[in-house]
Amino acid sequence: MSDPTAATPEGRSVIHDLGYRPYTGTRMPPATIARALAVTGFRNAFGLGRSGRSKILPFVLLALNLLPAVVIGGIAAFVGLKELPIGYAEYASTTQVLLGIFVASQAPVLFSRDLRHGTISLYLARPLRSSAYAVARWTSLLAATLVFLVLPIVILYAVSLLIELDVSDQTREAAKALGLAVLLALSLTGIAGLIASWSTRRGFAVVATIALLVIANGVVTVIQGISTEPGGNTRVGEIAGLFSPYSLYRGLIGAWTGADTPTPPSSTGMELAYVAVLVGISVACLAALVARYRREATS
Amino acid sequence: MAPVVRVEHLTKDYGAVLALDALTLDVGEGTTGLVGANGAGKSTLLKILLGLIPATGGRAEVLGHDVATEGAAVRAAVGYLPEHDCLPPDVSASDFVVHMAMMSGLPRVAARERAAEVLRHVGLAEERYRPMGGYSTGMKQKAKLAQALAHDPRLVLLDEPTNGLDPAAREEMLGLVRRIGHDFGIAVIVTSHLLGELERVSDNVVVLDGGRLLRASRTDEFLDATGALLVEVLGDEAHARMAAALTGAGVAVTDRGSVLSVGATAQGLDVRDLVRDTASDLGLGLVRLQTDHRRIEDVFADDAPGASADSVPAAPVASAAPVVPAAPAAPVADTDRRAGRHRRIEGVPGE
């Protein structure tokens, strides 16, 4: 009888082809699948799991966005400032162009890419419903946008602790900024995602999103500027502020943190209206996204 | 054994187009070829089977799940290879198949194992780590097939898997389809407009026309021997002399261009011996003597009006147990239109 440890008569080992082996392990429920999709999407938004080239833009933007916070931290540590030179919430307003470019350029990665390359039909032929797909994609973009908005707040907060500013004051301000960041991220994600889901061409989606954000903000800023001139009606500026995510965000900073912004909402009712519009934009865009992919599934 | 797919009176009315017209059909294990011209209802049927679009009427079951109410359960157990491009160019096949396996509910570790195994089965080696944008069409089709198999489905729907492939890649893909059905134990529904391909890989063939079932039966029943022999001889005026001699011996002969079709059911004599001896007597080189099998396109020819007076004798295909009675008689104008359609299909691989 031959030696069972010797695979061949010559004593060489061989690799056996086991043939096709069926899978008998566990299969995850749709909620777990949706979470996996959201995590992959979040990684893809920063170019992770994609080609090397696609990592450049998101990380350059992120670095540029964090640079001022790091510089402020360095100066504050050396000079020993008595307060942070920029408010937590104001930071995002200052770097809003970078934020806009980031959201506009990465939304197509999550929404246009699958439509352009037809990958959507593979997703739709899998257990996840089209609405769950849309929500998972939206969650990925929201999380990526939040990273962009929250990291500077975290850095500034760490700096404020390092230079031993009052902890309770700083924590309260940082928490407000976090809340505002969520509101801004929700609305930007909705708008950019919706535009990207209607365009199979990445360039078009990027340009359209940036144009919409910049033009709307520009028009609102001009109106607000005129309304603060002597003889102007600041009420007009307040209402104009309702028409762009950035101006809504600016208005709420002015009302809640005491930062110096043009025509912040002057009454509680108006503040509520600002919040309601931000939330409304987000909800409407998410609903439109779900409807968009439901249509895609049944066409 | 319960059928893999059961369709009863399935109707899909898009308003302007009646894509499926009260289709009733059972599909069993093994490989089933789905044939039909463009617009015959193949894609609509696949989409309804995946639970993506609702049917206007009737019902469909896949692996025991009702597609209308248990779409997610169906999609978890079915793999799908679409006809069009569906691969993101900036992702490697390896990463993509892992991701797609996870989208079917496999945990990450299991998805990695399955992806590696499936990519080996379809024959993507080192190139699996390169972005798919640089793949040839053949490699892309393999990657598409790998993602359809990644989650170990019990049924795969392959929509034109050989589309756009060169002959070598086509052979390889057909070999894979055959292995999936026979060796992997996964039921396969494969569509193609090349009938010659389906003839070789599928156990059963379903023919759709205008949203109705034209015929459904085992492939070998389609391909029954016609009771004729094909004979080819070489020499001076070989065919004419051979035909005359055989006719003189009381055997029916039809000249079909490059070959002679010889009736093999002559009264009591061995036609093969007769052919051999006749060729020898006439001093002709006998280069071919084979049983004549039907091809799937002959079935289309039979169904087209006016085509029954073909040189091929009426074979017992009509009685070869179509699952459902053939389509009811259509109005004259409609019949003509359908005949035209058959003509187009027929033209593809025939001799």
C-alpha cells in the first residue's frame, strides 16, 4: 500500500482541483447588505478601493480643508492665544468652496458611476430593494461630507483644550457647530446626490452642482449685501437667505453663535424657517433619489 | 422534482406593446436555451423572473418563490449576467466580485473565498487584480459571469453571454456555460440569437415569438434524426451519377447542393451498404456518409407557413411533446410578419 502522505509516486505534492464547491454558510439580511454597501461607498468617495488616481482629488481637498485648522493650532500653541481666531461653525463657511467642490466631485462617484457603466442592473438583480440602494448611497455621501465638515471642528476643539480655554464654553460651541454641520451636510448631500443621479456624465454633474451652489449663494450674498446698506430692508436679506444652503447655514451661525454674518434670522420663527428649509431640502432630495432609483428598477 | 421556473398565463402589457401574452411554461434543472427574435419577450421575461417589474397578469414562480411577493428571496438565489456592459472600469475584477458577493448577503471573509474560487473557475488569472477598464471583451464577459456565480446561486440567467466574442472566446464561454449546468449543478437559462450555440449547450430549448410560447422541448427532440442519410461523393459529375444509380435502385434521393440526401428507410435493404457499393461500382470517392440531424432553425422553418414542402421529410417534431399547445392561428397579416421574423433567425448559422 502506498504512503498516503506522498501525493505522487515521485513524492511531489500536487494541487488538487476540488471542482465547484457550493456555499453553505450564512447569508446576511438586507440591513447588513445595505450597511456593507454604505461602507464601501464611503471608502469609494475617498477613492479607496478604486484606482490610485481617484484618490488624489478627495485627499488633496481634504488636506486643503484641514490646513487652516492645523496652522491655527500651531500658531495658537506657540503664541498662547486667549481665544480661537475662528469660530467652530464659521470654519466651514470660510472653506465652503472646498466643501462644494468635494461634494460635487464625489457625488458622481456614488451616483453617476453605476448608472453610466450599467452596474446598477447588477445591484437591482440582488436582494437589496432600489430604495435601500438609494438610501445606502446617500448615507455614504453624507458620511463623507460629514468627515469633511467635522474633522476641522475636532482639530480646533483639540487645540482649544491644548491652550487651556474654558472647557464647558468650548464644548458647547463645538456641539452647536456639529449640529449645524449635520444640517449643512444633509442638504448638500441631497442636492449633489440628486443632480448626480440624473446625470450619467460625471463632468456635467460636477459643473451643475458647483454652479447651482455658487450661483445661488452669489445671488443671495448680493441681495443680503444690498439689504444691509443704509436705507435697505434687512427683512429682504433674511428671506433671501432661505434660497441657498450656504446662506441658510450662515444665517443660523449668526443667530446661534453670535458670529458676524449679514442679515441673520432675527426672530425665532425665522430661525425655525431656516432649519425647516434645510431639513426640507434634504428630505425632498432623498425622496426624489428613492423615486429615481425605483423608476430605474422598473424601466 | 419541482420545476426551477414555473410561469402561468404570464402577461405583460406595456400599453403600446404586448410583451408577453399569457405565457405558460415550466423550466427544469439543467441548461435551458431561450430563443426568440428581438422583441420576442426574452428580456421582459427575465426581468419579471428577477422580480424587477410586475406582470400585468398571471403568475411566476422561481425556485418555489412567487416573484411578485418574494422578489428579494428570488434575487438572493439567482445570478444574473446582463447583456450590456455593467463593469466599473476603475475597480479590479477581484474587488468587484467580492463586493458583489457581499451585495448578495455573503459575509466579507466568505465573499473573498468565493470570489477567488469563482474567478479561477471562469479562468481569470493574474489579470483579476487589474482595473477592469483595460479588459478585452472576453475577459469582461468572464468577470460578468464570475459576479453572477459569486454567491452560489441555484439558477443563473445569462443574457447573450457570447455577444461580441471572437470564436475562441465564444468556445470558452460556451464551455463554461455547459460546465455551470452540468458540473456545478446550477440551473441555467441562457438566451442567444445564435441557434447553433444553444443547440450545443442546452438540454432544453424554449422558443418565444411575439410574447407567446412557440415551442418548448428537449434539445435532442428538436434534433431528432430525420431518417435520411447525407452522402457526399467525389468524381466526374459524381452527384448526378450517384443520384441516378440510387434512384434506379429504388431509393429516394434529393440533391442538396454539396450533399445528397438519401432516404434511409427504403424497403428492407441496407441503404448504407447500397451507397457504399454503388459508389464503388461507379468508381466514385465516397467522402461522407452520415445520419442527417435536424437543426433548431429547421423548426422555425417548419413553423413558417409555406415552408413545410422542404426537402427534409416531415419529422416527428410536431409530436415531440410541446409543453403547451402551439400558438393559436394568427390572422394572415400577422402570420406573414412572423414568417419574416423566422427568416431572419434562420439565416444565421445554417448550411
